[in-house]
Amino acid sequence: MKRIDTKICFVAFDSLPLLISSETLKYAGGSELKQVLVGRELAKRGYPVSFITYDEKNEKKTVDGITIISCPQSQKYSFIKNFLLYWNSLKKADADIYFQGIGSTGVLPFFCLIHRRKYVKWIVSDSNLLFERFRGGHPFVRKITASLDILFAHKIIVQNLFQKEILENKFKKKDCVLIKNPIIIPQDTVDIESNKSYILWVGSIKAVKQPELFLKIARKLPQLKFVMIGGESKGRKAEYDTIEKEAKTIPNLDFLGFVPYHKIQHYYRNAAIFINTSQIEGFPNTFLESWVSGTPVISLNVDPDEVICKERIGFHSKSFEQLLLDVIRLFQDKNLREEMGMNAKKYVQQHHDLNMITTEFEQLITSLEK
């Protein structure tokens, strides 16, 4: 393996459970998953790769060729202490190029400006650019720092054409590159399973994902079986407890709570349908996990670049009433499910293969080295 001099750092605070395959650290989202997949592949190709993660243990360790730099953060600490801990973590990484999806806004572009390093912003949701939250406001200071993240980025990675258009028109940023979300394509091509028996929902239990709607669907369709997987989001224990408590009162719904990433593919493979109820997304990794398993998606609101409709890999319902009809239709029509499942597997293989996506990252890195 050729060793490459350009040092890469991913600032992905909640990535530790994925990096160490932890079953006790019950958090990690789609943004972290994408960075870990690409980071591991870059490390295999010879790049010195580090990750900055939240961890109470202020230490530096290596796992699978990746340097993990702990950055302890706490609401008990002062703003200055948290800032200095984060700043020191960035210095420890000593990278040439820093990538960040979500995290402490405003700090990384400032650090890279002072130390003359390259900074890449990875847009992980359309909401990153709309600066609004559908339930609760977006604080003014956060808007300013989030804008700085975008304006001072040397390059911006977008997930869909809508994000690219917003950046070019609203922020006048031309340094945008569309790189689709990666997924590992199984080497052993698994056939579409004939015993797919339930309807699946996977996501963080928080308001923007609207998990309560999945419970409502299960109540409306008592003749069908439903499985719900979702971990507690930081600072949202009350939301999680409410959903868990209600879910356990629904006879045809199994609420599994958090399931670690390395064990979750089994549930996608055995699902007849995957449902997304989010208010807003970028390009959900849960879509890719479903499609690579031959499971079509029914989405209430989200259809990035209309890929679901164009590729015939599920339904974009647009209303709750239509979603119920789409679920019944697709569950009852096994031939249609299998056709959409095969379309989905083909689409993912052609457009989201991790090896292909990592090569696009290498091209981006090369362009920043000039």
C-alpha cells in the first residue's frame, strides 16, 4: 500500500460508536456513517486519516489504521474551555485537509484560516442551507456561524442538486461538488428474499424524523406487522421515552430501540417495505441501506432529485393518506415489490458504490492540493 503525504481529518463528533463498533455508545447518525465509510477506505488507500470525536477520555488512539482524537465536551464546562478543547483537538490532528458535516459551527473555518489549512464542508441535510427547523427556531448566532462554515469553505460537498442550487444562488458559492452518499456493496450478491414480512422504520428518535407518524401508520393498519428501530438523540430523552412508551402499546409493532450499525442490515433484508416519515433530509443513508437489500422505500416528504420516482424504487407519497394507500398496495403486490427491489439494488450499485465514491473524494483532495 502506497503511503500518501496529504493528511486528512474528519471532524465527526458522534462517530466513535461506528469507529469502534460499540454497542454501548448508543448514538451515531447518517453524517457520521458517511464520513467513517469514506475515512476507512481512504486509510486503506494509504492516506493518513484521523477523526475528532466526542469522548470523556481525552486520549489519542489508532483503530483500523485511523487515528482517533478524543475531544471531551460538556455543558458543565465554560464556553471558553469547550472551545479550547476543540481547538487543541484540531491542532493534534495537524491535518492538511479537514472535512466536517455537522458539529460546532464557526470554529473549523477560523482554525483553517489561521493555520492555512484546507476546509471542506459536507452538507448533510437540506436544513443546513435553509437555516430553519420545523419545530422550534434556529438561533441567530447559530445562523451566523453556520453561514461562516459555508462562506469560508474551500470546497463544499452536496448530496443533491437542490443543495447545489441553493449554494450557488443564495450563497454565491461556485466551489460545490456533488458526491453521492456511499454504501458498501456486498460482495456476495444476496437474492431478494421471498419471506420479507414486515414494514420497517429506522432513524434517530427526534422531532424532525416524525417517528410518531410511524406509530400512527401501525395503528391504522393492524393487519400488517411493523418494526421500529431508533436510538435516543442527545438531549432528547423525553422524546425517546414518549415514543417507546406508546410503541409498546401497539400489538402489531415491535420497538427495538437502538441497534448498532454492524447488526442492522439483517432488518433491512427482511423488510418488505421501508418507510421514511421525516420532514426534511438530504439523502438518507437509510434509503441506501434499504435499496442495497432489495427493499423499496415509501417516503412521505423526501425524494432527493426525484430518484425514487425516476428509478421506480418506491413511492413518494406526499401526504399521510396517500402513504397509507401506497403501503397497502406495495405490501399486497409482491411482484411489484420484487421489481422495485431489483431496480433499487441496480441503482445503488451504479451510483453509490463506496469504491467509486472514494475515488471521487481522492479527486477532490487532489484538486485542493494544487
